Amino acid sequence: MFDRILVIDDNDAFRESLEMLLSEEGYTVRTAHCGEAALAAIEDSGADLVLCDLRMPGIDGFDLLPQLSRLLPGVPIIIMSARGTEDLAVAAIKRGAYDYLAKPFQPSELRLTLRKALDRELLRHKSKLLQREMSRSLGNRAIIAASDGMIGLLEMLDRVAGYKSTVLVTGESGTGKEVIARAIHAQSPRREAPFVAVNCGAIPENLLESELFGHSKGAFTGANRAHRGLFTEAHEGTVFLDEIAEMPTALQVKLLRALQEEEIRPVGDTKSTKIDVRVIAATARDLDKEIETGRFREDLFYRLNVIRLEVPPLRERREDIPLLVDHFVSSFRQQLGKNVRRVSDEALEQLVAYRWPGNVRELENLIERAVILSDGDAIEASALPSVVIAAKNAADGPDDIIAADDEDFCLKRARQRFEAKFIRRALATTGGNRTHAAKILDVSHRTLLYKLKEYGIRD
């Protein structure tokens, strides 16, 4: 439960009123009248969120921010000040603050800011737990999930992992279909047995049958000894048939028989061998269309499609992008021995806006490149490929504000539609953080609040 709030303010009356208000909201509140007392309170019992006054005697809020961030890594720190300006807010955020509240503020504004900050931490916490759980099974190939689509997929994965039924994993190239297949195997009773992966499109057609089912000695020219085949090697384990749509039609018949009879016949042999394997197949193609054109057998499709898991493309799971970026930055920082620890707000905005035709694989390769090219501790937008920046610039264009059949030529309404779209995009990019959104929109916080009310935007 994320409910421990530390309030730091030298004004006794204000500090006590905040403590009363937050306690009534159900939070566990501790207070400190100065920076030294705050550090002692954190050492004693920590905190899930900090509300800190900017101007205090002794250690002020600006000087306290780095120490709070070091003692409470990842914990949201919200700065408060009665002498608030936009420059102060930007400066505080650059030093590690999550958000900024200008005194006096309404209780409703405080509640909303706290809820968003604590919801974000809860989401990060859940994601870390999920990554840790998956990492036990998959080594370094963690599955990152915060979006509804991916969480639903993983819930389905948990439900089907314990059974032997065949699974068909579909999704665009680069979405991580093999990672999903390995997760199924790792969470199944077969986890101690082999997981054997084969790309059906990477092996020449005349060798694929032998590679899958084996061959006897002398079965063909060059077969100087018997070969077991991947199905035999995976006995009591899992066979992952990637790019199943690339399998030749003649071999599809033999695969169907192997699945139905649970036995295989090596090339050149006269006897069949019983096998105990679970088959997981994957494809980036539309198998319905492949069946219509005769390139894929309908009976094999139904045999494979007992359980279907569709991995969403990265452009449909944008909530996962910041978490994936953090994961890849941490991974490549260690692999490459670099000091890069984060991605700048501008660069992250570009990454979230990009459509990712190559999906997670493209993102992983891009982050590796950016880590190599970055000299400081942060990946800046300048380290990103021009195609990512160009895509963001194109997305910011006004052309898509006006539909082709729109006969409303009122400039005022067109400007309102334009502004509303930009505001929604900024809020989506910043995860609903209005201070950050106002910054990237280049307007004051007060102006943004007015626009939200004017256009009926609920962030």
C-alpha cells in the first residue's frame, strides 16, 4: 500500500493543516519542520511520497531535493512554494521533483496531484514485481507489461502454461513472440526439460524435415550417421516452431500427423517413434489469408490454434514504452560500461510518439545505439535517429486536424480542435502530469488548467 506521506514545511500552521487534511483522506502522515528533521524521519521510516516546501531556513527545498532523491530513489517529491513562478517549477523538476504546487492551492488540486503520483508509483511497483517474477524464469529476457493488452496476455499465459495443448502465438515481427513462448515453457511442468526453437523459414526446404524429425544413416547423400532431430531432442519438453507459415505444404502434412499421433518417423526409417512434446507455433502472417491461397493447410491451422495468444504491436501499448526504455537503458549501461542512466523528457516524448514498425526489437536496438552515442548520464533527443524525430514532427503537423470531408471552415473552431488535440497528446506523453504537460506545450500551468476546463478534457 502506497500511503506514507512526509510533509516538510517550516510554517507550523500550514504543516498542521496539511497533516489534518491528508489524515482525513486516509494517508499515514509524518511531518518535519526543516530539512535536517526530514532526513532523520526518512532514515527512521522512509516515505512513499514527499511534500516539500521550497523556501526553508537551513537546508532549503532545492538543496534538499538531491538528498531526498538519493535516500528515496523513485519516490515522487512534490515541491510547494508561495513564491511560485514557472521558472522555479522547471528548475525544481530538473533537480528531481515530480511536480510543483504553487501556494495557496485547493485541496482538490492537492488530492489529484497526490493520486496521480501514487498511482504512478503503484504502476512502477507492479511492473518491477512482474519483471522480477519473469526474470527468475527467463534470465535477462524480462517481459515488461503495464498496458491492458499485455497484462491481459500475461494473465492468459498463466492460465494455459500448465497444459500440454498447442499454442499459436501471433503478432507482428519484433513483438517478442519467442519471449512469450519461452515464458509459457518456463511456467509449465516441462520447465526442467529442453526448450527447442526452430525458425521454419531459416532452414532450406530439403533439410527441414530431417532437422525436425531426424534421419537414419544412409537416408540420403551425406547422411553418414543417424540424426535424432529436434522433436526427439525436445522429448518431455517444448518445441517452438517460429514462422510456421514458411513451412512447406508437404511437410505440414507430416507435422499434422506428428501432432495427432504423437509420433514421428525419421527420414529413411521404416519405424515410427513415440514423442512427448508440447508444440508452440508462431507467425507474423495472417494464416486465414494463407489458407485462402492454399499455402497453409486448414486442418493444421485448427490443430495449432487450440490456444491463441496475440501479442499487440508496440504502437498499441505505448504505456509500456517508458518502462521498456528504462529496462533497456539499465541493461545496455551494464553491458557497455556506460554512465547512461536515464532518458531526457524530450527524448522520451519522441520515443512515445514514434510508431515502431519494428516493435520491441527496433526499440531495443535503438536504445543500444543511443547508449553508445551518449556521453553524459542521459540520452538526449540528439542521440535518436532522424526517422524518430521526423515522425514526431510529422505527427505534430496540423493536417490531420481537418478531415477531408469537413465543410466547417470556422478558424476559431479549427484552432480549438487543434489545441485540444495537442493538450491531450501532451497529457498522454507525460502520463497525466499537468506541470510537465504545460512545460512541453510552452504555456503556464494556469493557462493549461483553463484550457482543460474550456475543452472539457479530463486528464
